[in-house]
Amino acid sequence: MKILILLNNIDHTGLTINTVDLCEAFVKKGHTVHLLLGYNPSIVSNHLQALCKRFYDSGAVIHQYDSDFSGNIFQKIFKKLKAIAFLLISVMRLKPDVIHSESPYLSFIPWLLGKKFVSTLHVNDLVRRFEYKNATRLIAISEETKRYAIAKFGYKESQIDLVYHGVPKRFSNPLPTIDISNYKKKFNIPNSKIIVGLVASIEKRKGHDILIKAVEQLPEETRNRIVVFFLGSYKSGPYNWLENLIENSLIKKNIVWEQYQDPKPYYDIFDIFVLPSRLEGFGLVVIEAMLANCCVIRSNTEGANDQIEHRATGFIFENEDIFELSNIISEVVLNDTLRKSIAQRGREYALKNFTSDIMAENTIKVYKKVLR
């Protein structure tokens, strides 16, 4: 199958990660993949270079266009028209079997050409704009995004397919013990510490403050056993938000923050992974952490019940309830057997349900519905 995917920018969101995972999985299964990829140098930081490389190494044919629309009003209009022309001409020239608009605000491209297409709804805060057009078939990544699509955009349930995000199996391959030890030494983390990790862009909706406050509620003896490790970079301002949180925290000496990069080795040093998001689409990082044998705790936002059976494969707490989160963290920090057994069952469940191969197979089934 000749697949054309539309992505307007590379960033460190689940949308971008999902796209590159799909590209790799489709190529592995023998499909031809073309990617119309927007590139804006001003937002592609050094930490994202490895992610850019993954796209170019994925086996997909990359057709890059300039998505930097900065400048005065006339420059912006010219740049946008140039990009639209490139996208329209590329779709007509490539003649794909199926078009998949991963970026919702590029869905007007196949719509303008009268083409059938697939789109994915990644988050529940998407707003309708002229550029957004309803797809022939919509992929929802959780039960919550499915309900949102029906309520917000008027989709019929029969037009929506539920396809959970999947991640590469590489996350299930543990680092050698010596490498884990070296990573801990790099950040001056003693082997006796329990590492509580969060991989997320630095923005309020991801709930870094919720995790900090939850750990602050713990008795001092328990707090001192923990290192909180943030891996992530700012997506947008205010750019001193996390710095201020850390500086004013009771546990500031027990917090490590590293800029976003390939999270794989970091999951391997985490004992516990917490996703305290106020709003999510699915929470791809939870699956990555489960595959890496972390004991996972997350808020009951979008995707939680699709991913986790509470107290069997992970833990779910009420959104923004720092006291419930604190109690769960305390329980798994103090009970090694519980923490490790939950992590193991979570890993087994993720391997059966949330790999890139499974995601690709289910996405191809959606494509075939469009081709009927």
C-alpha cells in the first residue's frame, strides 16, 4: 500500500512520536510511506535532532516544506500560500492509495482536492478552525477522544475507529546493569534511591506541580528515599514555570531535570513513572514506561482506563488529587514486592496490547475501510 502522511511540524508531543512510530512500522511491514513534513528550524532544538533523524532513518520518503511562517503580514501570507501549493501539488503528484492527516489542521489539503482521507484525533482540546475538516474515517486514540469527536465535530460513531497508540518494542529491551549504574552516577543518584520519573513537555497541563506537591506530602523519611526526575523541555511559555516550582519546593535537592532527548535509557533507571496530567489524549509515555518495566501511576484523564487496570497493571488516581497520588507513591516506595509485581504485569500487558506492530496492523484495517 502507498501511504501518504501529513505532519506540519516536529516537536516532542505524542503526535510526532506516534507519526514516526507509524512510519517505521509501516515500512517494516513492506508498505511504501511518503511523509509531507513541515520543518521550522526555530522550534527544532538540539534535543529534537535525534527525533528528526528517526524520521529520515525510518524508511519513509520525506518531502519537506518550510513551515516557518514568521515575518510581517505579507510575508506570512506568501509563505503559507507557498506551503499550501507545495502540499496540494505533492498530493496530486504522488497519487497515494490512502492519505492520513496526522496534523488535524492539514486536513483541509485532501478536502480541497476532494480526496478521501483518514485523520487522528490526539487530544480533547482541539478547536474547530477553517483548516480542520472532518475525515472520511477518524481514528480516536481513546474512548474519551472518541466521545469528544462525536460531541465537538459531529462525527457519527460508525465513522470512528478506536486505535490505541503503540510504541516500539525497543522500550522493552533493558539496558545492561553497568549502563544503568553509569546513568545514575551521571546525575549523582545513589543506588539506594527510588527514582520517580516523568517524561513530558514542560507545561502546566502535564502536572509537574502536582507530582512535586504529592511528594512533599510524604513523611520526611519517605521523601528522603526518593529522587524526582523530570525529562522534558518547554513547549511554550512561561519559560520559568518549572524553575520556580523547583526553587520553592521542599524537595528541590531531590529533583533532577534534564532536557528532552531519547527517553529510552531514562525509563530504565526509573523505578516508578508518574503521569499527573490535567489533560491528555492517550499518554504515550505511559506505554513506553510500562514496556520498560516501570511501576506506572497516572491521573484518570483520557486514556487511563484504556491503558491500566487499577492495582493490577498500574495505578490510577483522581485528576489533581495530590493526596491520593501521595498515598499511592508512599505505598509503592515502601513495598518493593508490590512495586515490582505491578511493573511486571504492566510490562506483559503492554507487550500484548500496545506495540507499534499492533498499532500499524489496526491502522491498516482503517485504511482498507477507506479504500472500499
